[in-house]
Amino acid sequence: MDSLCLVPDDLLADVQAIKNQIVSNKAFEFAIDYDGVRYRVAKSRDESVFFVRKGTSSITTLKEKGMDPALIRQLLFHKKKHGLLLISGQQGSGKTRTASSIVHEKLFRSGGLAITIEDPPELPLHGPIGNGFCVQQNVPVGDVPDAIVQAMRFASPDIIFLGELREGSVASEAIRAAINGHLIIATVHASGVVETLERIAVLGKNKDGEAAYTLLSEGLFAVIHQKLVGSRLPRKLEVEFLFSTTTVGAMIREKKIYQVNTEITVQKNKLSRQKDNLNHRPIRRLA
């Protein structure tokens, strides 16, 4: 990590302009736009310190991120079109960027309507995308459950993209929306696939009790856990994944989430064989 330094004199005016925007906003977490760049802002509780993180003005493809092409095909063209898709990882692992890329590519390739429910929106998704359209919303955390219900009732979107799942009521509504035929894409702070499922189950229990395991088993589509490795930029993307199957659903329903590690290995090996078959497929020459 680079060492901290004072703001150079030639940038003081820009920093002051950004600070003015921050001070005038009464929220503790939000986004601002300055000189064509979006910044994610968090304030300390006494508002004496501001943390500002630069965003990005464009959305990269999953291929550009370094994700395995075979896994990309699974995500974008899976026969199951709805369910809860969880993108998990540690802080700074690029979860929101991957989730946004999936929303963008699905709309671009297949069309449809996506609604985002974020606090605040981080990446530019609003507007037409290929044959699809995205409505990007800034929704405070406390209003997210109602926003999910409202989106389903009035817009019937193909995709609902949530920010990070941290509240039991949000996790509960997200799973129900997934069961009801929507693709719900959300991020989760977790250290692995197993930990991701356990975290969502625990959150769900806060609202639904022991029924949370059954609901999760019925609503899950997949978990993509990612981390960025290496010291040189751009860092390499490493991904662990699990798609829901009858076996996975039974493990979750029976509260044996720790056993899904065997399915993670099985699915990884299967994807590797598919990749090898594609690599060794003979090239058909044009006459």
C-alpha cells in the first residue's frame, strides 16, 4: 500500500469542492459525482473524518475481469433463469463490480428489465443496455425490503440487483423474490462459499426461524466467491463457485451446509472437463 501524503497544492481546489459536496450531504454513506468521476463516501459517526473511494465510469465484461469462459457460460446461459445469485468475498475483492457486470451482460445479451436497489449506486447501470433496460435506485438500507416487494408488484423485473445483504429482513425478502421467479443478484461479505451460505441462513433465521434453511434451499441459484491475488496490478481474479442442485438443496435443507465442499469440488472438476473438451474440439475449416 502506498504511504499517506498531504494533498498537493494544485489539487486543493478540487478537494475543497468535493468536501463541500460531502458536508452538505446528511447521510453517512453515499456517492457523489465530481468532474465525471463517481466517488463512494463514508463519514465517521462524528463527521470529523471522511473516507472517499474512487469509483469507475465503465463496466468491464466478465471475460475482461479474468473469469473462466466456461463459468461465464454457466452464469449467463444456465437453464435456470431465476434464483438467488450471491457474489461474495472480502472487502475490496470487487464483488459489486462482478455483480454489475453480470447484470450488464445478461441485459445486453438477453434483454429484459433490471431494477437495482442500492445504498448508494456505485456503477453506471441506469438506462438502456443492449435490448434491455436498467432502472437504478438509491434506497436507504431500512427501506430495502419494501423496495423489493414494490419492484416485484409493480415492475415485475427479470433481475433485481441488491447491494450487500446485511439485514435479516432483506435476506428474507430476497430469497422469497428468488423463489417467485426473479433473478436476485446480491453481494455478501464472506470468506468462502460455505461461509456465504451460512451467513445468509443465519440472516434468514432472524426473520423466518428454522424455515430459513428450506427457503434458501428452494431459492438458491448459485454462489460465486472471489478474491484478488498478487501484488501487481491488475491483480488476478480467483473464483470458487457452487451452483444449486438437488444434492446441494438437500444439504442446505438438512442444515448440513458444511458438506457442500464436496459438491464444490465435483462441480469444479466437471467445469474443467468441459473446458478441456472445448479446447480440444477440432476446428472446422471453411471450404
